[in-house]
Amino acid sequence: AQKVTQAQTEISVVEKEDVTLDCVYETRDTTYYLFWYKQPPSGELVFLIRRNSFDEQNEISGRYSWNFQKSTSSFNFTITASQVVDSAVYFCALSGRAAGNKLTFGGGTRVLVKP
Amino acid sequence: DVKVTQSSRYLVKRTGEKVFLECVQDMDHENMFWYRQDPGLGLRLIYFSYDVKMKEKGDIPEGYSVSREKKERFSLILESASTNQTSMYLCASSADRGLTDTQYFGPGTRLTVL
């Protein structure tokens, strides 16, 4: 079985603050993929990033960065200099062979950025 | 750009009604998925399909069925809607069956069963 835990249910920050979203996962697979999605108030999940289990390099895309640490089974996501448009629910997800390649989602973290 | 559309954004039905939720993707994707989203539970997989006329149960299939007669269209059916099926329903599609799949989502249908 595989499991994804997002311990933070809601985070509130003031614009321009940095915010880090935690994601911890469990899997018995050695090969797996991790994902982050953003769900703005409109409802549609927007794909942000996919990372495979063999690539532990951190990734940066604009104000977004991701820290993958296999040793702690974590795939954390940081928004630097947050903006109001970053207000959304963010989901971490895991895909592995043990679960038939299906995506397992965490419970989501709601980020509220106040002006 | 991948485009996944769902027939309704909001739907209100009565207990016992038969409900159809439609999903269409325009990228010739092989795989299609139906999820429901509830607060604190994230997304849970109801059914998925890897090919036309093929379907497989997800984690919570009870009370639902699906139909995939054409590659681009995947329907979710609630045979007799109940109040505990009030939820947000999200459809997704992906190109191939491998682990590298990225699923692309539609805007969701918020269903209320009275």
C-alpha cells in the first residue's frame, strides 16, 4: 500500500512571505513518482511538477521550489515571496507499481495569502 | 494544451435519481479517471479506464458505475443517488499507462444530493 500525508491542513501568510508545504509519503516501491498539483478556487487541478524516485535534485521554477529527500520520504514544496494568486489548495500525490500505478493523493493543504 | 471538460459545474439532484456525469478529453489520451474530492480526504479514485469499453474499480466504487463507449468520453453513473454522494467529482485523463503518467484534470462537478 502507499500513503501520502500532508500534515498541514491550512496555512495563512501575508503577501511576500515564504511558505513551505510538507509532504511525507510511504511506499514499498523502489521506483515511484511524486507530483504536486494546485487547485485554485475555480476547482480545476493544475499540474505543477513530477519527480521520479531516482532524481533527488532540488528543482526550482520561478517562485516555486521542491525539496525531495528520500531518506525522510519527504517531498516538500516552497513558494517564495508569496502572492495573493497563490491562494489555493495544494495536493501532493504518489504513483507506484504497488498500487497499480494509480495516483494516491494527500489530504491537501489550503494556502491563504493575505494582501 | 490538454483539455478535459465536464458537462456541468454544479448539479442538484434528489435522492434516488439516476445521475450522469460526463467527461470529455480532446488529447487522444488512453486513460481516464473519475475521483471524488471531500474535505480532509483529498481525492479518492472511483473508477478508471485504460481503453474503450474497459473499466476497473478504484478505491471507492460502491454506488457508482462507468461507461466508456468512445475513447474521448468517460461517464460516471450514480444509479440511485444518495445524500452521502454529495461531493466534488473530478475527471482526469493521461496519455499512457506507465508510472510517468501525468494526469490532467477537468474543472470538476459539484454535486448536491437532497
